Amino acid sequence: MHNNFVQYLLDVIILLSAAVCMVVVCWQINVSTVLGYFIAGALIGCFEVISSPEIMKGFAEFGVVFLLFIIGLELTFERLMAMRIHVFGFGSLQVIITILVIWCLAYTLGILGISNIDLKKAMVIGGGLALSSTAMVLQVLQEQGSQATQVGRLSIAVLLLQDFAVVPLIVLLQLLGGNSEGSLISALMDSLIKALIALVVIFTVSILMRYLFSIIARMGSNEMFIATTLLIVLGASYITHKFGLSMALGAFVAGLLVAETEYRLLVEQSILPFKDLLLGLFFMTVGMFIDIKLLLYKLHIVILLSVSLIALKAFIIYILCRFFGFKNAPSIQAGLLLAQGGELAFILFRDALNLGVLQDETANILMILITVTMAFTPLLYVLGDWIVNLLNGKKIMLDDEAVAIDTKDLHNHVIMIGFGRVGHMVTKMLAVEHLSYIIIDIQAQIVKEGKEEGFPVYLGDATRPEILKSVGIERAQTIVISIKNEVTIKKIVSLVAVNFPHVNIIIRLSDLSNMEVYSNLGVNKIVPETCEIGLQLGAAALSLSGISEGGVTSLKSRVRKNNYSVYSILSDDKGE
């Protein structure tokens, strides 16, 4: 027992050492860290330095569980509704069409040098290769600051649907790999009943979840919050596993339920280190089981399939973009960005291998194919960006109709007027919560620099109704005015309040001397610079003087509610 533990400990040390070294090297040469995990795993597998790869592989399963939990956690009802057309419309069509095309090609022509691909194998291959890499695409978008651009918004919507689609694909795979002699319909009904029972059990337990989280939050114990989150994730996974379903399905459903509570952000922060570490271990184990000899022997087939897959998926996405009204340049860029294989396909192909649906050689070549295409994601983004610049030239100001086409997919978004230092901070906060936004600024240099940084910023005068309409003011939820010119602020506020009364208006002022005037005009929220700076400085002084964080936060909230009047708070305290 002791010797086994020491050997497992040595295996973990080897894995962590290889991961740290390769990730550092990849960071130094500006290559994705995900590829670092793959390369580290491949080297370990090639030299066979791990004595218990199957145990490490089983441990890495938790990485997939946490990944699906995080995906469910991000799928809030409001976010899905805001992106419903492109999530359920565009995304569904992309997955279905790609599956059918690859299914037909694999079944009729044969791939991988194998001619005997039956319907089951073709379906699994089509389902796996239809998915794109959430990890790679989001990382590239984040590095380039392009999450809020039209291509970024569309990519995120498609990835959300793909992440959601992997759950029924896993269930379908279990049906395809089943040994029951009954019909597919009866097997499907049996799985559906089991799934419903498992979901009812999870939903019933989740009723107590909000109450449990509220108690833990009042305790102020970070350790207990982490432990409770782990209990929910692993408990939901165990329930679905006991009903013969995927553990990932249970984690995904648990994420969906937690996403509708007010503790979503705290849960996400507490689980993120576990997800990142274990998901990195998952990528390493995938690399460990890649057959390097097979890769070298089938190199010509891998190259051919990689180019074919990228070209096919890029073409399908391009056609769909044009069908949904996107212009030529962003359609090409979106097609190239989403043309690779995805990490969730590793789960499908590995399970298909375990269930006997795919053979070893076929599954290994498919996983090599995904790894190779994922490696080209940054290059594909650069290629797409170059094509966009080539087609659009150096223009920073588009006509109103062109801007309207660029922003037609926006719903319940935020319109930012002014893109100085304050505007940058606001958009970064919006990006953290994955909220859509669009920026208007009247200074050409600011717009040029913003576009070079990847922000969706346009040159225009926000006092013109046609400019506001071109960025979807009718569909917007909030407009934030971060400029200092009060004459311009009053013009914009009056225009929005009269013509678009449903839109919330937030402005910045130097102080609260004209607060009543702006409130009468229709402003919902006023942020006074001097008062807010004084409030933050006072809060910092109190915190360093030993006042608890909760007490400081409470005081700041009371000051804001009383329009930054500390004297009224003092009077209220004396009265009490």
C-alpha cells in the first residue's frame, strides 16, 4: 500500500513537472498553453515514464466534470435569451449541417484509409468533428480583446450551443454502444426515463441549495463555500452515473441550476482553480494516449484530413453567416476561427473507443486530427483578421447602414458613449460578465486605437438619432455616457429619454450640483466623480484602520443610497 502511494505520488510529480515546463515554454514563445499540455502528455506517453496511466486518466475525468459544470454555470436564462437567435438558430444549424455532411462523407467515401465505416461510426465521427474548441477560441478572443466584436459574439453563441449539444451526443453514443437487443426507440425511451428521474432527483436536492449557500455565505467561510460547491458538483455527477448516464451530464445540470442563483459568481470563482488544473491534466492524459508512431506513419492522412476539416467547417460557417445577414469579411473570419476540432470531441471519441464503437487506430487518428487543428487556431484567427483588414481597408467610420448590419445581432446590450479611460474600465467589467456592448466615440484617433485593440468602437456623433439607431438603441438595455461635456450629455439624455424610454441611462458628472436637473431629464443613475473618489479613499482608510470589510461595504452602500450625504447617515445614527 505504501509503495503504491509513493509510486502514484511520483507519477503526479512527473505530470506536474512536465506541465509546468511545457506551459512556461509555450508562454515564452506565445503559444497556447493548451498545446503545452498536449505536448507534455505526448512526451510522457512516448517515453512511458508513468507507471499508472489508467489511474491518472481516471483522475483526469474530474477535469471534464468541472468543465461541463462551468459551461452550465455560464448558461444563464437571460444570456440565452439575449443570444437566442444565434445560439439556437445559427448554432443549431451549424451543428446539424456539419454532422450530416461529415456523416455522409465518412459513410459513403470512407476516411482515415478505412473503407468499412458503418452508420454508427460515421455518426460518432460527424458528431465529434462538428464541435469546435471552446478553450482555444475563447483564449484567442481574450488575448486579442475581441469578445465583444461581432465575430466574438457570434463565436461565443455558437460555442454555447456546441457545449450544450455535447450532452445529447454523449447520451446518443451510449445508445449506439449499447448491447441491448431491443429497438433504438425502446432504448431511447429507457434512457429518457432514467434521465428524467435523475434530473428530478438533482432538481429536488437543488431546492435546498440556495438555502445552504445563504447559510455558508453568512458564515463567511471560504473553505466551506468551496467544500459545498465540490459537494454539489460531485454529488450531481454521482447521481447521473448511478442512473447509467454520463457524470458530465450531472455536472452540467448542476451548473445550470446554480447559474440561476445569486451565488453564481462566488461559485465560479471557488471552482475555477480546480477546473483549470484538472482540465490541464485531462489534456495531458489525451496527449499521453496519442500514438506517436501512428502519427508519423499516417502523417499524410492527418495533414489531408486537417486541411479538409478546416476548409469544410469554415465553408459551412461562412455560408450560414451570409444566410443570417453577416457581411463578407466577418463571415470569413468567423468561419476560420471556428474551423478546428474541439476538446469535447475527445470525450466522445474516448467513450466511443471504450464502448467499442470506434477502433483504436480510428480513435487515435481522430484525436490527433483534433489536436493538430486546434494548434492552428491562433494562426487561423490572424489569417481571418488579415482578410478583414484587406477587405475593409483602413476605414474607421462606416455609414449608418453598415454599422446597423454589424450590430444587428445585439439584444439587451449596453451602448457606451465615450471611450476614454473610464469607458475602457466599464467595458472591461462588462466583458467579465459576458455582456454585449457597443461603443461610440467622436474622436477618430480613439476609434482607430480602439479598433486596433479589438474593441467594437465606431466613429460617430451620439447626438444624432440615426447614429443611435444604427447601434440598436431600440433593442438596447442601457446607455452609459462617460463623456464630460454637459451640453452634449443633456442632448443625448433628452434624445434617449423621449424616443427610447425603455433604455436605462447612466451618466458621469464632476459632482452632484446638477443632480436634480438630470434626474428630471430622465437619467436613472448618476455617478459623481469627486464624491465617488472620496468614498473610495475613505473606505480604504477605514479598511486599513481595522474596520471589517463587511462594515466598510455596508457604509459605502448607505452613503450611495443617501446621495453621498454622510451627514444624513450620521443624523440617522444619532436618531437611532
